[in-house]
Amino acid sequence: MDHDRLLRIGTFSTLSRISVRMLRHYQEHGVIAPAWVDPLSGHRFYRPEQLATAQLAAQLRDAGFPVATIAQLLGSTDPSRIDAALSAQRVVLSQQREDLRGKLAALDRVSTALRGQTIMSTIDVTVAHLPEMTFASLRRTLPGYGDEGLLWQDLVPLATQSDAELAPDGISGATFHDPEYRESDVDVEVWMQVTAPFAPVAPLSCRHQPAQEIVTATLVGDYSQMPVVTGAIGAHLAEHQLRTGPMFNIYRVSPSQDPDPSAWVTDVCFPILGS
């Protein structure tokens, strides 16, 4: 082979912006192989036309594809397979982006907590009485707690279809039925108080809630302060040796009512068992 028309690996590395170490790694995994290897010196040489392949490999690497997948894509002649792989990677990266946003938000919260700058420094925990009520209710297993809005999107039109009359000064909220915190597949029920029983359109339910005693504290502001409130409630439950049922929130001022998080008001509640 006339290696005078080939590029030495160092030159090829500079032109392709891929390190020599990575080029050797790509060779080992079938991504891109040298056009010729000097049998005496072991020096690797590449054709100029291979620069396009190398640059595409670098782009796939930058898009997060593992080396095995890069080799498969570069060796594929099936456009549908390539499109499917790109679409799947887009989903993966979108999820990673959401995860990163969540971690950044958590970092902000922990930074605030470590500096002792928690806004709600004093939490009043009280025992309150809720009278019996009737609710328009929708309960479903959701991917996560952040997906509660999906239930609210369905609840309101279903209540309208069922001719449910909302109580003018009634309450609305969400109940979290799992006996412990879950990372996924969470059992959530959202509800709105109505004036009287009604014939629900499935999957909506008409639920009668007996009177109950609750332990409650109010969260003012965005939900990043929720650990402060639940911590205060936990201390109260332990001090008074109270057993409680599923946690529920009463949304006095919800995100749908006011987009400003500082205006949100949420009563965090635990029904007292045996009361």
C-alpha cells in the first residue's frame, strides 16, 4: 500500500479532533480502523476520506452514545434503525435534563438549609376538626408526585360532565395513599368539595368523607419548604404519640389560582386514627 497518500495517526488526530488514545480505543471496538498499520513500526495510517467517519463518531460520542452503539450506527445502512436510535437517545437525554433540573433545585434547597436561611422558621402545628363533607374525587397511580397535575386536568371536566355542584367556599386537595414515600408509581387522589352527592361519570367518584380530627400545619410559599412543615408535624406526632392515616394537602391557594409560588398556601394534614 502507498502510505504516502495516507495520514499519520497524529495528523489524523489533529484533523478529526479525536485523541490518539481514543482512536486506538475506537479501533479496538470496531468504530474506525486504520487504513494501514506499518508491520515493522506499528504506526497507524488513515485515509483522508475517513475523517468524515471520525467526525461523525465524535458527534455521536458528544450526543452521549456509548462506543458500542457508535460502531453499530456507523456500520448500519438501515435509515429507520438510525432514526430509531436517535429518537431513543433524545428521550434519554430529555430525561437526564429533567433529572439535572431536579438536582439543581435540590442543591438550591440544601444550600438554603445549610446556611440557616429557611424562610419558614416557625411552624404552628395544631389539631383541627374537619366536618363531614362530600367530594368529587379522582384517584390513580401516577409515575411520580410531580405528575399530580394530570389528575387535576381530568378532574374538573369530569366533575362538569357529572353535574357536580362545587361548594362555593369548599376545599380542594390531594391525598397520598401509599403508606410510605415512594420514588415512583404513587397512589394519589385529588378531590374537590361539592354541595351534595351526585352520579359520577367514570372514573370520577362521589366520596363521602366523615368528620375527622387532623394534625395540620400551613405551608406558605413554594413546596421546597415542605420538609420544614413535615418535620414540625413529625415532632408533634412523636411528642403526643399519635397514629395517623394517609397525608393529605388542602390547597388554600394553589398554583392554578396564582402562578406566583410565594402566594401559595397549603395546609398539610394527617388524620388522627382512633380519634
